[in-house]
Amino acid sequence: MQTTEFIWFNGKFVPWDDAKVHVLTHALHYASGTFEGLRFYQTDDGSSAIFRLVEHVDRLLYSAQALHMALPYSKQQICDAIVETVARNNITSGYLRPLVFYGYQKMGVNPIGNPVDMIIACWPWGAYHAAEELDVKVSQYIRLHPKSTVIDAKLSANYINCILPLLEIQGTHYHEVLLLDHDHYVSEGSSVNFFMVKNGVIYTPTLSNVLPGITRDFILILAKKLGYQVLETQITLAEVYAADEAFFSGTAGEITPIRSLDDKLINGGGAGPISLKLKAAYQDVVHGRDKTFSSYLTYVKLENQQHL
């Protein structure tokens, strides 16, 4: 991966290669951490803009609370630190990773008594998925049961539920996976939310057993602005196989059409017109071209812009 110059680490900027933790860090052994992923984009006037910064920080704080973490930083301080991380590294577009985790002091599953550490890193990152249209496989693994974890928090430990399905398709022609929930309804992909289109109506699973994605939430807003009906409902595999279009959404993955599911082409294969319209409209928003949603962008002043 491409690196940048600085990482914000517990309130100070340190060189990328010096941002280190002890091998007995609690989160390294027990995944006692929470994180966010944010994208920032170069806008047409050359400045950088972070998409939905406040919403991401709100979720980070909610997730930290779920782990009983006492953060020594306010919401505004975290927002400011994220903005400064982009500014210090002088890049116009890329990805941001704030991470809060239990650090090194004592071992044992119970994390209380360990320090709470926090980092913020950013780096250039292009397309998340390996293809513009995805071949998807239904995973043998189901989405974590909502009573087995805090389902709406972005906890590091929850992501084993993404790692195992992705390992399942390594060495195959599939690009992504689709997880069902414990009731056999469609849930989500590996860290991406699912949408389908049928007869001009957009459908997405309810929040009962998916991560409430911040990009997912915005697509609901954007689709309604474009005049589409959007329904949050339980979706069966049979309905996906018969869909006119399907796509995934996520901060890293943005909007990515699904070409096939279990080798069954979605409406003959290829991205559908509604998926492509949403994808184009989304890009207009995050690049600052659609002023309707300018309040969702946090602009960053860079001293020496590097176009990476």
C-alpha cells in the first residue's frame, strides 16, 4: 500500500514507520477495538473534502461506548484531528482510518484496566473492489446473530464475520460474498451493504441484522431525491436471483454493481441504469459538484497539494 508521512497517535503526529504498539496490546489478542473508514476526495476547485465526517465520528463514539472505552478526546477534537491528518499529509484524495483500541498493560479477556489508545491514518486508495461489476457468492457463513454482539457498532471483533467469508472465495472467480442472516434473509456483503432493484423500486435489507452503513443511509436519501421509491424490507435469495439490478454500497467500495450471484447473471449481467445513475450522482456529491449536499462535505485546506 502507499503510505503517507504522518499518523496521528494519541494526540501527536508521528512518522508513519514509528506508529507502533507492543506485541501484548490487548486489541491484538482479543480484537478489543473499534474503527471507522472515511473517504476524502479532490473537488473540482482542487481542494479536498471529507464525506460525512460528523456521522462517522458519531458512530465511532457510539462503538467506543459499547466497549466501555473512556476516550480523552471530545467529538470536536476528533473531527479536528481527522481534518488535520489529511492536511498534514498533503494529499487531495484517499482513505482515512481512525482506530480506538485497548492497549498494553495487562492480559486477560476483560479489557478494563488497559489504556485506551487512538490512531488516525490516511493514505491514497483507489477502487476498493477488484472489478467494476462483481461476481458474488452466497457465503456458507451467516451474519453474526444480533444477540451475539452489538450489531450496529463497528467493532473490530465483528469483522471476523467478514474475513472468513472472503477467505472462503480466495482462488475462485468470485469478487465478493453475500451473507444471509439467521432467518435466511439477505443481510450484507463483507463490510458492504446490499441493494437490489425490481420494477423500478429499490430494495435494501432492514437494519435488524446489518451494519447501519453511513453510505447506505445516504443512498436512501439520494435515491429519494432522484425520484425513486426505496423500501427497507426482508429480502429472499429467490428475489435477488430475479432482480433487475443489484449493487453494494460502502465508504471504501462506494457504489459497485453486482453482475452475478452464484453464477446466475442479474438480468443478463452488467450494471443496470438505476445503479449507474446512483453511482454517477454519488460521485457528483462527494466531489462537490452537487451543491445540494454540500453540508455533507468537510473541506480541508492543504498547504502543498500532492495529486495522488
